[in-house]
Amino acid sequence: MLTYARRPQKVLLIWGLARFEGASSMSRVKDVLMQLVERANSIPKIKEMMADWNCTIQFDTEGDAPLYLCFENGAVSLHDGMHQSPNVILKAKEDALYKILSGELNATKAYFTRQLQISGPLSDAMKFGQIGEAVRQG
């Protein structure tokens, strides 16, 4: 009879939803963004924040597949790949971007310490940050 030792999984609370660390082979960044999309599209206050904002945020993550978010008509959707003409490009190492998205690392601090590079209008990057914060607060 074979037995397997089961490694305990750490539970993380991200965007107010439970996630088991190591529970999926999916990238941590994609996992967090999927949760953001789910919550942002279901909370009326956040839908209102997104109502008149049409913007594409591209994530250029070193060591991870590219992803982008489309904010359109009061809703947000997550897509794999590179968008042809994103409004904002956020570039960072996977670990730094994950920490920014999960609230463990302040985005402004990451920007000024060159852990995060932003291409495009800072106002759109800041609006994305405000939406992310609203999602975390629920």
C-alpha cells in the first residue's frame, strides 16, 4: 500500500475570496485577476466606478504569459495574450505584480523603486489601482 504525505496548503485571502496557495498550476497573477473580474462585475459600487471608463490594461509579466483586462461599458473582462493597442502597460516581475495586485506591496512604492514600470496615462493606471482597492475592500 502506498501512502502520500500531503503538504499543508496555505490559505490566502485575495480580493475577499479564499485561495489555496499551490492549489493550481495557473499563474498567481492570472488567479488574482480572475478574482478581481468576478468581484468587480458583481459589486454595484465598483460597476459604477467602471461605468464611463473604457480602458485596456496590459500585464507584461516577466516569466509569465501575457494577460490584459478590458474595461468596457461598466464591466471588466480578462484575456490571454497581447492586446494590439492597450491604453496602459504594467510591466513587472511575476512576484512583484502578484504582491501589488494582492495588496501586499504598495503600487506607488513599487513604481518609485522600479519594481513596476508603467507605460501610458498615469491617470488610467491610478484608476485601475482605485478599482483594485475598492474590490479588496468589498
